[in-house]
Amino acid sequence: MAEPVIHRILVIDEDADLRIFYAHVLTTQGHEVVTAANTTEADDILDSESEPFNLVIIDIPTIDHDCDYISELRQKHGQAALLGIADSGIDRKTLKDLRRYCHDMVIRTQFEIAAFTEKANFLLAPNSHLRPPNISPDTQTKVME
């Protein structure tokens, strides 16, 4: 039997309980998970790790809805898919902009565990998040709720 593929995942969330939750769910699926409480910790981790991350899960309020941070993250660590977690209070325009310009996928909080793992695994699938050249980000954004 083939060994399961282990993916490296970075979780950025200021809520310690949620970091523990995400890490637990993902490690039970065999993934390696590293957590950060804020962007400073995340940057330190990303700069010091020799192995790249396959997925970065970002709590959108933790980064203060900052697409510039996401752009920098993509420039430095473009191989990682990005899954944004939006709180239920986010307005529709901001959510649409985040989906269009920042993240490969955005889901709202209050999701079921199965939906969370499905979306994480979707982004971890080979080539699921790669944008073909000459295609606008708008047409390639995966929107799943």
C-alpha cells in the first residue's frame, strides 16, 4: 500500500482555541501542521522553515482583511495554496474582494468539520490552486460555501 502524502500546513489565527482545533483536525488526517498567532509569527516561521508549506490557512480578521499581506505572502511563498477563514460579520463586498484578489478559497466560520477538511483537501490536491497564465484571478477563484 502506498504511503499517504503528508502536506505541510501553516495556520494563522489569533484565537488559540481555533489554532488547536484546526491543527487537531488536520493532523488526524496525517498532515503536518504549524501554527502562528499573528502575521509576525507566521513570517518568522515562513522565513525559517526549509520545507515549503502546501497550504496556508488564514483567519481573515487576524490579518485585518489585508490583501497586501497576502500579496507579499504569494511573492515569497507562491507554492502554497491559501484558504481564508472569514467571520460571519464580514460584509459582502469585502468577502468578494478577498475571494477575487487574495485567497484561492474563502469559507465562513461556523462551518462543519467535514466541509472544512473537504476544502483544505481540495486545495492540497495536485495543481488545484494553480492559475493558468493569461487568466484573471477573478475567473480562477474557487468560491465554496
